[in-house]
Amino acid sequence: MTKKLLFALLILISFNGFAQNITLSEKAKVSILTCGLGPESYAMYGHTGIRIQDSIHAIDVVYNYGAFDFSTPNFIGRFIKGDLQYFVTNGSFIDFYYNYQAENREIIEQELALTPTQINTLFQQLNHSVYSDERYYTYKFIDRNCTTMVVDKINGILGKEYIKSDSSKISYREILYPYMSDFYMKLGIQLIFGAKVDEPATRLFLPYEFKNAISTTKVNGNKIEKSDSKILQVTKPEIPFNWLNSVYSLITVLLILALLNKKWIKISYFIFAGLLGLFFSLVGLYSLHEEILWNYNILLFNPLLLVFAWYIKKGIKDKILLFGKIILAMLLVYLAYMTTKIHLGIVWPFIVLHFYWIGKIVLQIKKSSTARG
């Protein structure tokens, strides 16, 4: 077993050294691989790879810019902060294929109409990236990921930004929204996203958007896409409707809370909502991810709800009235802003509950003050 392992390592090392110096033949081909969606959070948008083949030199390798190391110290903290290092790897196409087959995720291949010189240049650049300090890059959800790195590489070889987004009339949020099938994951992601994802989608950052852009791109009047084929077809099982993982379960829970109408329930909820808003405020200051900056969802999950809950507990009516009016005014601003946002469809139950509870509390205090007067 040890001899076999040593032999395999020697072959790998010799191949790596060989691959860095080789000049590809005229039969070499470059293609973009678009891989299907997976259930894990890091796979829910798909994946992009670059495949280089050369039958003369028996080369069939895939370059992958989406690698990361779960064993990185403070992995979660670094991911949230936005300084987690991703890196480029290369490996045999057959291993790549079997990996996605095991995960039941499709692979679509688009061969690019590049010249032998362009293919060789790309091959050398990719190998340099893999075997140098260039292999590491700081991951950014929209601006720097496994797709944007490939987009930039191919456009660099073409000498101009030929492959680009044609979705600038819609926002990043609108592009992302249909990918999120899990309701509560969708809700959480939509709430933590800030104003950046509402900007026009001028950056190609998702695998399937990149795939579609390749299909329509022309260079000097000629299509960049030489062929398009699904090289791994999979059958996705139909996922039955799950009431617990839907907006209906959220509505039910919030409705039950409203009907119970207990003071301690209201206070507990306002504390939870206020802490959530405080988290949205502070994480934007801590993190380097621009996508979570300027999070207007704090107008809904308002940190002032913590103060509001405190005054309700203490029964200080004039303060309850003051902060209730301030929070309601901010909630009105939020509702007006949200009328053009796609995620209004999943946050509206919270808006309704907040208006109902806070409005009712303010009206009751006003009525009691009027009666005494």
C-alpha cells in the first residue's frame, strides 16, 4: 500500500512539473463547466470550473476557484468578517465528474472558441495561479467568488470585457431570490442582506448567469460559445411541500402569539426583535462583506424595541408612547421602501404583527390618558 501511494505521489509531482512547462497542441480545448445546485449553503447557487483538454498530451484537467478549508482557525468568524481565504485547485476531470455525480448535481459544458495561443496563455496562467501565492484570494459573495474569478480570467484572455452581465435592469437580490428554496434560509439571508444587493446586477457572479452570458456573447461578430452540452444529467427527486418550512408556518406562529396577547410574550418578542436588529447593525460594522452593510431591515427589527420592551415592563407610559410612535414612524418608512423589494413577500407577517402590537399599545395608552383628562 505504501509503495502504491509513493508511486501515485511521484506521478502527481512529475505531472505538476510537466504541466507547468508544457506547450499545448493545436487540438487543445477550453470549456466552462457549470455545475448544478446543491442543498448545502455553499452549493446552493451552483459552481463554475474551467476544463482544459489536450488529447495529444493526455491532459484533461479542471481548475476550480471555489476551494476553501473548513479546518481554518476561526472559520465561521473569518467567513462572517469577510477575510476567509479561498484558493484555486486543479484535478483530473474524471474525479471532478464522479464527485458531482455522487452529489447528484448536473454538469453543463460550453466549449469556448479560443485560438491555440489564447488556450496556451490561459493554461500557463492557471498553472501559475495554482503553484504560486496567487492561488489564494479573499472571498467576496458578489465581487470575488468561483464564478467572477473565471469570468475575469476568460475576459483577460480575450483582451476585453466581452462576457458581461445583461441583467443590469434587475437587482442582485432579484437574481438570487429564486435560488433559495428553503424558506427559513431564504428569510434569514434576505434579512441580513443590506442595500448593496438592491443595486443593478452589473457583475456576473453566479454560475448559471455566467453560462447564459457565454451563450449570447460575440467576439468580433463571432460567437464565443463553440458548443453547449449537458455532460452529466441527473434526476432531481420531487420535494413535497413542507408546511413547516414555509411562510404559512411563520404566519401561524405569529398569529398564535398575537392571539395569546400576553404581556410577557410581547416583551420577550420585542427583546428578540431588538437584539436581531442590534446584530444587523453591529455585524455590518464588523464585517468586510459589503452585502450586509446599510441594512435597512433594522427599521423592522429595530434596536429601539429593546428600550420599548424595557419601558413596557416598567409600565412607564409616557416613554412607551414616545418610543412606540418613533418605532411606528420608522416602520412606515420601511413599508414604503419595501413596496419595490422582492422580499416583501416573506417579511410582511412581521410588519403586520409589529403594526398590530405596537399600534394597539400606543392607542390603549392614548385612550387611558384621554379618559383621565
